[in-house]
Amino acid sequence: MFRKATSLLSVLAFLIIAGCTSVPANGPPQASQAQINELARAIQALGPNVDPAEAARAADIAFNYPLQLAREYQITDSPLIHNIKVNRGRRPRGLCWHWAQDMETRLAQEQFVTLDLHRAIGNSEVALRIDHSTVIVSAKGDAMNDGLVLDPWRNAGRLFWGNPLEDTKYEWISRAEVFALKAARGDT
């Protein structure tokens, strides 16, 4: 009995922390052209050599491809609740690293000449926080922290974007660096 009560309290606490929000049945809302244009301008502003057409394509994909993924992943709940469903085998995909992997793959198909893509993991070194993966776009040759986070996971398919150093939710480290730190500690 005690174990059931403890489990129930844990689930209730998690649901309160997770914010039991749901996603509309038809998925997250479509981005406006103004939102897409704003991101395109921000991507273009990453460097003087960024091609405006590449910036526009990257922005369009960053906003619209997650809507397709949300349908494919069968997103109906907040990200953390959806993670539970994926981990229990009730949904096919939708963990943050799925979003990051699929976004990176889709953006890479564009074969950008003036943009680079980076994979990053947030909060990997923060106790009591869950690791979180994303894609960051930068001007060609620039460091990850000079780019913009493109994160559809945290809003269940609706894109969050911004400067990685100003992101108040996550402290971003390159995925390669996180893997190297874990390997050095013997983490698997």
C-alpha cells in the first residue's frame, strides 16, 4: 500500500511540475509568415556572408517541419508527458533527441553553403535536470554559441528559437563535448 501511495504521489508531483497542458488535436498552430520572416532575418544577421535565400529556407523549415513531426510523433500532450508515452512504447518517437536528429537531418538536406548546423545538449552537467538535445544554426565557420537554438521539443512542436547563451532554460554544450565528458567519467 505504501509503495502505491508513494508512486501515486510521485506521478502527481511530476504532473504538476510538467504542467499538464495538452496540444490541440490537429497539432501545434501554424507559424505566421511574420514569425518565419523574423527568424529568417535573425539567421541572416548571424553573419555578413549568410545567403538570404538560405536563411529564408532554414527559417521556413525550422517552423514548418516540426508541425509534420508533431503529427508523425502523435503529439497530444506536453513534452514530458509525451516522453513517458515514448518510453513506455505508447508513441513511436518524440523524445528531444528525436526532434533534434530529425530537424538536423531535414536541414542538412538543404546542403547550406553559408550556414552550419550544430548539435547541442543542455543541462547535461546540471544535477536534477534532464538532458535536452537541440539543433543550433550558425553562419558558416562560426561556433555553436554564435548561432541560434532551433528547439521544437520544448513547446510540443511549436518552435522556440533564440541565442544559446541567453537561453534561460538550458546551458548548451556541444553534443560531442557532452559525449566526451560522459566517456571520461565512464557514464553510458
